[in-house]
Amino acid sequence: MDGIMRQENDVDILKQHLKTSVWKLKLGHKWVFHMNNDHKHTSKAVVKWLKDNKFKVLEWPSQSPDLNPIEHLWAELKKRVRARRPTNLTQLHQLCQEEWAQIHPTYCGKLVEVYPKRLTQVNQFKGNATKY
């Protein structure tokens, strides 16, 4: 995405990709959507779209540990792109797209699979730091 991410962009991204991602990850019907508490994600427009489309959203209190699997995915993408050493914004954009395309859906699925372990560990450590 070029520019600043806004709530309207978030709704568009969800419309274009959420159902497809659920299908590709073979999550079936028993899944819960998790997002952080960034204002663009919790805007009325986003909340309404998720509700209108009957998506169950995990309640996530503010100031809570960010265990969203997407954070690990972003870290993986960042590691891959950094290894290729882009030298300008155009090259950075191109390398991000190339590396993103190379991340296999099973990698994403594994991040989701360990999610219950993350939540259990956070609960055991009463919200303090964990290995995740």
C-alpha cells in the first residue's frame, strides 16, 4: 500500500482478502479473527463490516501482549527482505512483493497452530514476558 493506512483501507483489505485467506489456510468455520487495538482496526467502519459479515472477533484488551501471528509473519518478511539488502524504495517494494509471494501458506498455518500455546503461556505468566 502506498501512503498512510486508514480505516477505509482496512475495510478494503478485509473485503478483498479475509475470506480468501481463511479458505487458503483451510480454517473451516471454527476460527476467530484477531487484530490489535490500533484505531484503524477498531474504527466503526471496520467493526461494522466484520459484524455485518458475521466474523467472530477476539476481544483484546488494550495494553495486552501482542501475540497476533501476523507479527511473526511480518518479522519473517522483514528478515528475508533485509537479507537481500534493498538500496532504494522502489527496490524495497519489489523485494517485499517477491518475498511475500515466496512465503508458503503452510508457514502461516503453523503460526496459527501454535497460537493456543501462546495464549496458555501468557495466562501462566499472568501477562508477563513469554518466549513468544
